Amino acid sequence: MRALVVEDNVAQLNGLAEIIEESFPDIECLKAACYDDALALADSHSIQLFLLDIQLGADPDKDGITLGEQLRRNPRYQTTPILYVTALVNEAPRAIHKTNCYDYLVKPYSQQDLIESVSKLLNLSLIREEPIELTDRDGVLARIRPDNILYIKSELRNMHVHTTTGLFISTGTRLSVFADSLPSYFARCHKSFIVNLHHVDTYDKVTAMVSLDTPDYQWIPVGRKYATEFGHRLKASTTAHKHVEQA
């Protein structure tokens, strides 16, 4: 799951992102300090939650509310939750009216206030992941929910997408490019494999293999180049999910 945090004060920007990622290990924070950078990130990534500062510099035509309006014009983000942060409480009604935001925080707010606001959105199931669109070898388009994907294997210029309901073979997309469209609970463990961390059952560091909680107990290799980062990602993910044995 990805959140885009937009705040023109770099210290506050980094602080917001740090609190969210430490409190919610399944949320990966992308950061932007200005209007234009925020739009670029929203266009190039799939975002499930926006945290926007209303004041984003001197240009009144590029404040957080205007940014929220622009995001709402994108069909992908018409209902994506927006949480505003502002030092001007009188701006909150305008933010709600213009962008249908779900909540707002007035500065100064506490760390607990931020955690509770994000938790409320998560608990209300307002954040939903968009299906990923893939085309098979016959040109047939399929829409697959990310949480239904177990793992992806790159083989002979095709992507073998193994899901909870079966195998889908897609063409025309490189694994590295596809990885950018996946939620943060997916991790690349090998040059040819991406796995859903929520389905990892065991990580055996001695044999450099991971097993998945599938009926056939699928084993997948972990490449030396990816081992350290994969281990960190797996540990962070399992903080909020089931315990994973790491041999």
C-alpha cells in the first residue's frame, strides 16, 4: 500500500513519512515537497492514500486544495482518501467541499493524532487497491487484484502471474516495470521473481529459498543481490501480519 505525503517543509515531510512507516509497516510513503512533484508521483505510481499540506509555498494556484482537486480529476483517484494537514483551521471547510476529503488535522497535532487518523481510514476500509490490468498472449485484457497474486515469474519474455485462482501469462511488460505498479507488500527476491510477502511461509537463509503458503508449498529462490533488501522488507511486513520463521 502506498501513501503520498506532500509537505513543503522538508523536516515535517520526513517526520510525517517516518511516523507512518514505523506505525504502519505495510504502508510505503512517497514524498513530495511541491505541487508539481506530487502530481508526477501520482501519475507514475498507484497511490492508496494522500496526506496533503494545504499550504505548499507562495503560489496560491498550487496549494494543497488545488492539488486535491487536480487529483480528483484523475479517474484513479476520484475516491482515494485524502487526509489534509493545515495550520489554518478556517481552510478545512473549503478542503472538504472542494475535494471531499475524509479527514483533516490542524497543526500542531500530536503523533498519536496522526496515527489515529490513518487508523480510522484503514479500519473503515476506505482504502482499496485498484486491480492491475494485464494483457495475455492473445490480447485478452484481465484485471487482477494485487492481493490475489501469490508471486510473479519472468520467463522467456513473458510474465507468469500466479494467483489464488490460477495462472495468468502476460506479455509485453518487463518485470522491473511491473514491480512499480505493485503495492509495497510485494518484494523482488530474485532477478526472475517477485513474491507477495503476505504469502511467505518460511525464509531459509541457508538454502536461500522462500516457501509460500500455497497448497503445493511452492519454493522460490532468493538471489544474492536481493537477499538483504528482501530480508528487511519481509521483516517489516510480518510485523503487522503472521509470524514468519527465518531459519
